Amino acid sequence: MSEQLKLIVQELNKEPFNRNYNLISFDSLEPLQLLQVLNDVLAIVDPKQKLDIREETPDQTAVRLFQALRILKYKPPTDYANLSEFRAGLVQAEKPVIYPILEWLLSRIPDLQKRAYLAKYLVKIEVPPDVMQDDEVISIYSQYEELMDQFKDLHKQADNLKASGFNTTEIRKDISNMEDEKEQLLKRIERLRRKVESHPNSTQMMNVAKNLRIERDREKKIGGQKQEQMLNIQHAEQRIKRMQSQLDQIRQASVGATPDGLLSRLEEETRANGFIVKDRLPKEVAAKKKTVESLQRVVQEPAMGNSDLEILNKQITELNTEVNKLYEKKMSNSESADDKLSLFSKQAGIISHKKGAAAENLREIREDFNKTMQELEQKRDLAKDAEGGEVLKGEEFKRYVNKLRSKSTVYKKRRQELAELKAELGVLTRTGDILRQRDEGINHQLSALERKKGVSGYRETQEELEKVSSIKTDIDEAKGKTLEDISEMVRRLHSAIKEKRNTLAPVLKEIRPLREQLATLQPEYEQKKVAYDRTAAGLDSNMTRLEQEVRAFSEECRAEESRYHYLSSMIHMLDLQQQKISNEMKAYVSSDPAEKKKTFREIFSKKIQEQENLGRGLREKQKTVRENHDPNMRQMKMWKDLERLMDCKRSVLERSGGHGPASGPNAAGYGEQQPTFQEEDRLVLL
């Protein structure tokens, strides 16, 4: 926070604000003054925001500031709670909300000025749908959009020209250099032409070179056509592959897709949405309303002291104890009763829990989807700001790709032409080397003839004279142009100086008495300024002291108000208790049957008697259980012995190979050899 505050104060002390703040004075600004500072910073960014906030209502100020920050693309907190706090803090000019906005604005004023300037022309006017039904309005709105697109293009061109850095002097200099190079090239071409024309086979060689160039041009055109046809074939093959992949995807998606399946899917989605709307959302809304009502009750309650909190904690403890007792009683009743629907109720609870979990999962997935879509829109906006245009998708992207392919084709064609030009340059360079070699041979022959005729060095001397004369001519022309330019420039400067002197003469005459008046008033001004600074410092210190006193008195007033409300509530509670006591005494003492009613003493005595009767019955039941415990245990042991004896008998009969004495083919013999167990069974109960 301190670094943030330092940055804000430093920027506000610079041009064009010149506020002369320090950390203490800026931090002690009132909310209205802080909001005015924010408005002044926005006015530097966008001059339309320049006004006094005291001239408009707080609602108008809030709406205007929100609109300005939205145009400048300031990003407030994204979640709902922080966003609501941000809005409330901006309206109330809270420092944790205003300081980040000031830091963000002051650190990027040039960019925001450009954005505000563009927003004046690029923010579309919202037209109601019923008005857009008119054909004339539609045509005007389409013209408006076209003009907006033209403005975008022109603005981009202007930015590119500003960034290019070209100026007229450099362009003129380049043009003059190019003209000089052109003249030199023409002279060289003329000299080479004279040398070539003197050759005996020059005409035949020129015709051969011309035919060679024509054939190479034809070869180049044919190669370009061949390359274009190959590219068209590749594009057609890629399109066929793309269409085939789309066809395969459509076939795979259509496998198993029937009208019944689509209807069942829609029905499932409808049921899920219906469950969320009918069951989930009403519960959440009811819970939110309940929370809001609780918070409102808490806000409306007066200030509470420690004694009130102790009373409330005691009541909470008693209520929790009573709830636990009731829950135990309910559990004991449910265990003693034969509830046949408990299983179904548990299953219904499990299913309801699963449905709630599924609905919660669906809600989270939808929130993630919405958040992802918001991030996608933000990324598209960032891409749009970075690239200067909208993000292409669908058919527009395909057209853009086709356009790039056509440009790629043109690029490859130009690159091929460049390669051919380089090849031709190599051929011409080789031709020039050959011609230079032939020229050297001819020069040697001419030198030999000159030596033979006795005029050695005549040709070199003549060429040097021609070079010197051409150089002298160029220098004379350049000198003449330079002298003319210098004389013209001197004449213009003299005329401009004369005009400025004539213009400034009356102004200088008016300034002389003002300068003398300034010299006489300057000491008085300095004295007044010192006195003003001293008075302002004293007033600031007095204002600070008074503000501190007012703040202390305000705190004391709030404390006394809180104490007053607390005592008022205590008196009210005591009055209620006194009223209850008087009613109890009146009901207890009065003999009138109309006023006679049950007192709290009688009610609690009756409850105590009921609890004592219940305890007496439980003690008698406990005594009966203790008396019958030992006989019941012996009886249970006897039944367990009987059960074990029957199990033993059953196991013996199973090992004997049958379920009775006549259960097999040799049952008679077996019965004669061994006596049956039915004859010898004995059951003795102790």
C-alpha cells in the first residue's frame, strides 16, 4: 500500500496535475475529495469527464465512472462478492478501491488517452430491436458500421506512417541520389553501346541475346504455369482429404443415433433441469433467504454486552440439551417400534442424496463451462487488441486460409521470378566478363596499331579527357545548383526575419511597460506569497487539529449512543421480566376464577410429579428384570442345550445314510443289527 501511495502521489505532483501532495495530505483526503481526484485523472484521459462531482447526484457519478472504466477496460474483481464490494467502494470512495484505480490510470495515461479517443468513434450505439425493424434505420446503421471500419483502416494507416519515420528531406535526398545514379548508369550504357557498336559482329550477337531472353521468358512463364497447376492439384487433394475426414466424422457420429435415442437424451436433460429448478434451486433460495433474514435480524438488534452473550450461550446450551434428549427419545421409540418403512426411507434418502450430489456436480460443471467461455471471450478480446482485428472462426477462417494460400502462391511465383532474375544476372555478368575480355583484346590490338603508327597512348588520353570533361560538367552543374539553393534559402530567411521583426515590434512595445510593472510588483508578490503560505500552513494545522477533535467527539458520540441502546434494551428486558413476575403473583394470589390460571409453579410441579412417576415405574421395571434375570438365563441355557442335542441327532442320522430306519435297500437288516435311536432317545430337562 505504501509503494502504491508513493507512486500515486509522485504522478499527481507531475504535469499536468501539479497537485503538490505529500503522503500524509493525500491519505487524509475526504471521500468526496478523493472521488474528485479520480474524476480529474479520468478528465485527463477523456476530456468529456471533466466536471465537478458536486454538480451531479451520487448515482449519476457512479454510473458515469463505471461506464468510463468499462470503456478503458479496467478489470475489477471477477467473483460476485468482490464485484459488489468494488461497486459499493467506488460509490463511497473507499481507499482500497480508489487507490488501485488511480495507480492503474496514472501508470498508462498515453495508452488510455488513445483508447478513449478511439472509443469515441468505435463504441457502437445501442439501438432497440423495435427501432431496428425499420429499413431506413437498418441502412443507416449499416453505413455507420462501414464508416467505423473505414476509420479503423485509416487509423491503422496513420499509425503505420507515424511509426515508419519517413520525412520529406530524406525522401528528397533519396530521389536526388537515385537521379544521380540514373545519369551515371545512362552514361555507362552509352559508353558500352559505343564500344559494342564498333565490334564487327555486334548485330548478330544482339539478335542471339534477344532470342535467348525471349526463350527464357517463355520458359519462365511455362514454369510458373506448371507450378500453379501443381499447387492447384495439391489444394484439390487436401480438400478431398478434408472432406473425407468430415464425412468419416459424420458417419461415426451418426452410428447408433436414432430419434428415440435423441428424445431420450433430451428427456434426461429435461429431467435433470427440472430437478434442479424444482428441488435444488428452491432449497438454495430458501437457505439464502433464511441467511439474509438472520443477518437482517442481527443488524437490527441493538448493541449487546457480555451479560447478554452469556444469557444467549446459556439458552443455546439448554436448547441443545433438550434437542439431544428428544433425539434419544425418538431413537428409543424407533427401536422399540416395528417400522417396516425404515428400509424404504433409507433407500429414498440415499437416492435423494445421490440426486443432490449429481445436481451439485452438474452445477459445478456448468460453472466451469461458463467460466471457460468467459476466459475464451477474454482471450478473444486480448487477441483482438493485440492483432487489431477480430478473431476469425468458421468460414471466415477458411477464407483467410485460402487467402494466405493464394498469397503463398504469389510469393512462390515471385521467388521463382527472383531466382530466374538472379540466374539471368549471372548470365549477363558472364556476358559482361566475356565482352570485357574481348574489349581488352581489342584494346591490345589498338595499342599495337598505335605503336605501329607512332601515336601510342592516343586512345587512353582521349578517354581520360572525356572523363575529366564529364566530371567537370557534373561538378559545375552541382555547384550551380548549390549556389542557387543557398541564395534562395538566404533570401527566404531574410524575408522571414523581416516579417517576424515587423510582427514583433508592436508586441515588444507593449511588453516594455509590462516588464517594468512586473519588476515593481515582484517583491510585493513574494511578500504576499510568504504571508499566504504562512497563513495556509496555520490553517492546515488548525484544520487537522479540528478534524481530530471532531473525529474524537464522533467516536465518543457513537460510544454513548451504543451505551444508550444497550441500557434501553436492558430496561426493556427487565420490564418484561417484571411484567412476568407480576402476572405470576397475580395469578397465584387472585381468587377470581376469571383471572385464575395455572402458574409456572403449578406447571413445573406437575412436570416434576410426572417425571417422578415415570422414574418410579422405571425402577419397578428394573427390579422385575433383576428378579427374573437368573431364571431366564437358566431357561435360555436349557434351550441352547436342547438345540445342541437336536443338532447332534440330526448329524448322526445323516451319517447313518438315510433319514429313518427304512430308508435303504438293507434297511431291515440294518434295523435288526442296530436299534433305532427313536427307541432310545431320552430328553431330560433340568
